[in-house]
Amino acid sequence: MPRLTTFSLIVSRLCKRRIFVVMRNIGLLLLRLGISLQMITHGWGKFLNLLHGNLSFADPIGIGESASLMLTVFAEFICSVLIAIGFKTRWAAIPPAITMLVAAFIVHFSDPWGKKELAVIYFTGFVSIALLGPGKYSLDKK
């Protein structure tokens, strides 16, 4: 095996670090887009119902159907759009995470695990986004 000089060791380490940083930021971008764009598909129908004045919706925490719908639209649609573009990402990830906890453990309380599983997966994704931040490829650029 050829012996590496000090210079080539330094270059090798810098390249590995730069590659790691790029891969980390691409991973954060994929996490943000994967979770938020899928959640937007769940919130889109509710958003349209809200726009058309159809305010009938489940009331799992006792605040009224219209308030529950508005909070769910905010979490599933508005916050997911903010996460997708990477604007105020850490803050925007909190409402959908809470909504997914409500969906999993209040709305689907008596359902089998298979019914709760998707909400728990989304919850895990949104909490990960809140903890890790948006990455470089976002409007926040952190």
C-alpha cells in the first residue's frame, strides 16, 4: 500500500468531511421533502373542504369541529408547505408532530396498530426534522 504524505492525508480528510456535509444536507432535504410532500396530500382535501365551507370534521380533543379542521389544515397543509421549502422549519415541524400524536393515540385509540402506524411514522419524521433542522438546501439555510 502506498504511503500517504501529510498533504494527501489532509486533502483526504477534507474531502471526506465535505462529502459528509453534502450527504448530510441531501439527507435532510430528502427527509423534509419526503415527509412534508406526503403530508400535503393528506391535508389537501381538508384544505379544500375548509375553502368550500364544509366544516364538518372529527372533534377528537373537544374544541369543536371547525376549530379541529382549521388546526389540522394548518398542521397538515400550511406547515408541510413551510417544511418543504425550508422556511421556519423547526417551528413548522411541531404542529404536524402534535397532530400525528392526536391521530395515532386519540383518533385511532381503539384501532389496531396497523391503523396507528402511519401517524407514528409521520410523527417520527416531523420530530426528526424539528431536532435536525432544515439543512443547507432550504430557505433557512442552516
